[in-house]
Amino acid sequence: MKKVNNNIINVIGAGLAGSECAYQLAKRGYKVNLYEMKPKKMSPAHELEDFCELVCSNSLKNANVTNACGLLKAEMRKMDSITMLTADECAVPAGSALAVDREVYAKAVTDKLKAHENITIINEEVTDLSTIEGIKVVATGPLTSDGMQDYLKAEIDEFLYFYDAASPIVSADSIDFDRAFFGDRYGKGDADYLNCTMRKDEYMEFFENLIAGETVILKDFEKKEIFEGCMPIEVMASRGIDTMRFGPLKPVGLTDSGERYYAVLQLRSENADKTLFNLVGFQTNLKFGEQKRIFSMIPALKNAEFVRYGVMHRNTFVNSPKVLNAGCQYKKDENIYFAGQITGVEGYVESALSGLYTALQIDYFLKNGKLNSMNSKTMTGALVNYIQVTNSKFQPMNANFGILDTAEFTFRIKNKMERYQGYADRALLEIDDVITSFEGEK
Ligand SMILES: Cc1cc2nc3c(=O)[nH]c(=O)nc-3n(C[C@H](O)[C@H](O)[C@H](O)COP(=O)(O)OP(=O)(O)OC[C@H]3O[C@@H](n4cnc5c(N)ncnc54)[C@H](O)[C@@H]3O)c2cc1C
């Protein structure tokens, strides 16, 4: 592989994160080598030759700023995000969501990157970072090629994980606490779990709907890799009417003031503030709409707000809190950065934001000799700070209001939409300060 000049920044992977990162660096005057293995080598999910490919849904989620992902998009537009501004140009009607024509979108981003005078495209798979001189940004995504994975595993050792399932996450303020109580099995432990109770008739209705629920059709590679180690809840349910009651819905040892239940789902807090809860053992391959419909049959979740749906796919990411500094800079080598889903953010928009953020940090580091920090009052800050928090069970996270610093809002504004509008108004002012902190006063 060819050696490159030390003054050039090498971005590896031209997906959502790599495209955004390369653009942000190039517009700041850096010469960028953008490495992409497509179309010579395609991951199991990528199909297009162009960059910035949306591998599954064509939706970039909700467009309103009262939604966390909508707010993140709005913040990114203020930061001149190529991926979001181009998405607006390629939008197709999708109700309250921002959806794009996938092919038009990928081509539009690709054309802009190829036309940029500071960007050189190198059509290669990178499998060894030591063969490239200068700063390197690893943005190879959840389906990082095997060659690069092997390299990273050897380099980063135990810090690179394979992750194949995620349970849904709900916001604490949407749970009905009349049907849930805190407590550990047999009263042991620190009452860390929130137990959602079900009576027999409720369980039966839930079971019937679950086994008939509509699932996402798995790609061949997923079928091969998932079912060996991790069973989706709907597959477990299909094995017998009581199977779940011996697994994630086991009621024994979970009583509330002496009352016993037919089935109990345990929720585990996802963050220190206990604003988010994970449906333990409910990794699933159900379609998102079906997750909402069927899991909301659990009485405590009847009005639950799903901040992240369960997903099942191969997912490679580094243990960011352990191996990366702020700015997604590799702790052992200040010339190596990470961006995108490989840092533990999840979703198209979040991955693009990660690419943008890493570019800002590289620019800041080169100018100031240190990394910048930001508070969690913007969705941008909340997300990048989340993946730096030391967490023994680090799991990917997408944009949601549960990770935002909302201390000044929680008790003063009771109406949820008003509160979300308040978060958005503040964040869209705050993001100007974030931009100034990275760029300096103009
Ligand atoms: C099957 C599947 C379905 C998904 N569905 C959704 C969804 O519906 N909605 C959603 O928001 N998110 C979805 N995601 C998550 C989505 O992949 C990420 O949110 C997003 O695409 C990640 O962006 P990224 O830039 O980190 O990686 P990617 O967009 O995957 O980009 C990585 C790029 O790096 C290239 N590459 C990989 N290895 C090398 C190498 N060694 N050398 C050079 N180039 C390399 C790849 O070809 C690719 O172009 C899905 C993920 C998967 C795997």
C-alpha cells in the first residue's frame, strides 16, 4: 500500500462517519486521503458503489427538534454537516421523518467529496494502520472488514468487541410505576432492577402476539452468526408457552408487598441517572412498529417511549471509555482516531455526527495541542460524552433525551412536549458556543 505524506489526514471508510469527517477536515484546509474498499470489496450489507450508503432503512428518523434525533440533525446543520444538508436536498416524503432516496443521496455525497480539491480518494481496503503515515481516522463501521478487524484485535487486544444483539430501551418517565416496582430476586442486592409485573391473562395475550409478531428478514450472514449465541425473545417464545417464564420473564423471588405475579420483566437502568431502562433479555428481531405494539402490552410499558428499539446485527465497536480519549483519539497513539459506529454510537445520524466531531477534535488538537471538551446540554455533547463515560458494560447508544443534561428542566416543565421544546431551544443556542469553542470567535 502506498505511503502518504505526514501532513495528510487519512480517513479510512467512506460511510456516514468517514464521509462527514473527510469533508469537515477538507473544508478546514487539510489534505485528506479517503480510503474506501468499495466496490472492490463489499461488506455483507453494502450494495452501492457510492459512499455514505444507508445499508437498511432509508430513514434518518424524526425531523422535529422535539425528538432527540431531530434535534441532533438540527445541531449538525448548524455545524455545516454535509451528510445532513445533503439529506435535506435528497428528501422524499416521509411524514414526520427525514427520509431520502438512498441512491440519489449516496451519489450526491460522493460527487461532493470527489469534487473537493483537498480530498483524494484511494480505493483500497486498509488492513494495517502502520503502513500509513500521518494521522489516521478509523471509520470502518459496524461491518469493518475482516482484515481490519484482525489488525485492530491484535492492536487493541480485549477492547474490541463483537456485539450482536440489543434489547430495547425505554425512558423512565414513560413507565407506569403502578405496575412496576424496584427490587432484586429474593430481596438480594441493591434493588437495582425495575420489575414490570404481568398477570396470567396479560401474559397470555402478550405471548400470542409475540409469537405472531412480524420480524425483519435476516440477511444470510446474520442468520449464520446470530442464532448460535443469542436468542431473540420471539424465538424463545416460540419454543413453548412457558419458556419465557423460565427465562427473561421469570417471576420467582420477585414479590411486591407479598403479591406474586405470573410473569415479571426486569428492566435495568442504562445510565447512572436512571432516566433510561433496558428490557433485559428482550433482544429481538421484531420490526420496530411491532416492538412498540407488542412490548407495550406489558402493563408498565403501556405508554412507554422507546428511545432505542432492539436490533440484531453484527456490530464491531471498541470499548471507547477504556481505549479512547475525549475526541475519540486512541489513548496509546495520538495520531489514531476513531469515528462512527465503531466508537459505540448507533445509527446513521449518530455515526455521521461522530465523524463530524472527530474532525473538529483533530483540527482543535493540531491547533492547540490538546483536545476540547463540551457539556451535555446539546445532543452532540450528550452523545459524545456518553461514549466516554467509564462503564463496565459499555453498549452502543443512539441520540435520546435520557442522556442529555436536563437537570434544570425535569421538575419545572411538566408537559413533555414543552419540556422537549425547552431542551431543543437551549441546545440550539448552546451549539453556537460549541462551534465557537472549536473554531474560536470569527
Ligand atoms: C445490517 C445493518 C442494518 C442497519 N440498519 C440501520 C437502520 O436502519 N438505521 C440506522 O440508523 N442505522 C442502521 N444500521 C447502523 C448503521 O450501519 C450505522 O448507523 C451507520 O451506517 C454506521 O456508519 P459508519 O460510517 O460508522 O459505518 P458505515 O456506514 O458502515 O461505513 C463504513 C465504510 O467503511 C468501509 N470499510 C470497511 N472496512 C474497510 C477497510 N478495512 N478499508 C477500507 N474501507 C473499509 C465500508 O465499505 C463502508 O463504506 C444498520 C447496520 C447494519 C450492519
